[in-house]
Amino acid sequence: MSEPRDILRRHCSEESVTSPIPKLTLLRSDVVNEPSAVSYAPLFCMLASGRKRVWLGRQEFVYGPRDYLITSAELPLVAQVIEAPYLGFAFTLDPKVIAEILLELPKADPGRVPSKAVAVARAEDELFDAVGRLLRLLDRPLHIPIMAPMVEREILFHLLQGPHADTIRQIGAPASPLSQVRRGIDWIREHYNETMRVGRAAKAAGMSTPTFHRHFRAVTNLSPLQFQKRLRLEEARRRLLAERADAASIAFDVGYESPSQFSREYRRMFGAPPRRDASEARRRLLEPVAVS
């Protein structure tokens, strides 16, 4: 892993850097950090050094160098760097490109049961080599427009041969249960601060309400209502940090009718009442971080 690590260290001097390679974000942390709420779109993530822990509901995933993590829907997760220095990347999975590759492969049923939204596996040599070719393009910017799309297809091809091929297939298949659940997730995100109407989310997904509820939980480990609650609390926390507004006003804005209920659920999720949590988070953001 020395070459990928050296490349990432040279090109990533901050916590997150948008690279010149389309869809590729570079990630770095020189310290172990506290668990924090994050939102992942469909991504392929790999580490060159360090280790990271991710929670989807109560399910925990840990990955390190040469492991990769797949997320197949835009989900509210909790993530923590548990070993530093941490260097890695996140590559956005494009359903259109996956669909194009699937057209060139032998037909396979994407599955009637939706795949889990988060999965971890060990990278085989072929996938690892393709990732190396992608990262080397950071040192050859003139090659990126021609070579990056080719390497992207190679990476996706190897993922489609790996242990989580069904998940990748369902991302690229618009009629798959996973793609349907993702449409329901998008609807909930757009209406997160309104009263939950599971039937309307199910309609957006093209499913009956019982089927949507069952498949939604299979993918996310959460019910639609629990998912909405996480979205509300994460948006509330973001606004508390950014706007310094009072907690009661933000609670109403994100859909809560009771400030006391908001405070209880906020504390349950983030470990402290809204005002104290926001103050402590601002203090941590202002602490100097040593960069190696």
C-alpha cells in the first residue's frame, strides 16, 4: 500500500479534497476522531492507511488498508476514524456507467431481494491494481480526460465480479428493489420536515406500502420513520453549528412539534443536549491539528 499512500499524502493536505479526477474525493485524518453523523451517496471507498468504523443503525462495519466499503444509497450513517494516520478515497458509483457495463455482460437477475446498503470486502489483486492506476492519474493530469473513464469501467467491472456484485448490479438496474428503495429514500429526503407519509414514499418507489416498508428496512436497517428522524436530527445539528440559532426554532424548522421531544432525541443520538453538543463541536473544530 506504500504507493497509494504516498500519492494520497501528496495530493490530500486537508480532511477532504475534491480531486481533478471526476467522482473521486480524497480523504485524510491525522488523528483519531469522535463518531460523527455523515451522509453517504452510492460510493466505493478504500483506505491506504488507518482504519475506519461505520455504523448503519446498530450494524457496525470496520475496514482498513486494502479493504473496501460499498454504500449503495444516500444514507445517514455514523463514521469514526479509529486508527490514524488515515488516508483514503471515496469514488462515486454512477448508475448510468454501471448500466452500460451490465449491457455488455451476460444477463443476470439483479435480485428480487434488495441488497444491504453498506458492505465491506477485501480487494482482490485485480481491483487493487486498477485502483492504483486511477490514483496514479493524479500525478498525470493530462491523462485524466482519456484514462479516467477507462479505469472507472475497469474498477466497476471488477466490483461486478466481487462478493458484492449483486449490490452493484442493483445500483445500475432501475427496476431492482434497491433502486426502488433509493427513490423512496430520495422522496423522504425531500420531505424530511413534513409529517411522515409512508404510503407516499412507497408510491414514489413504485411499491406497495407493506413491500416498501419491508424492503426499506432490509436495505437500511431502519424503518422509514427512524430514517426520517435521523435526517431531521442531522440537519438540526448542522444548523446549530452553522447558524447559532436557538434550538427550539431549529426543532420546529426540521419538523418537530415539541422542543422537549427534540432535545430528548437529539441527546439520545449525539450524547449531549443540543446547545452543549454544538458548543463542544465548535470548540473541537477550532483546536489545532498537527499535519505530518
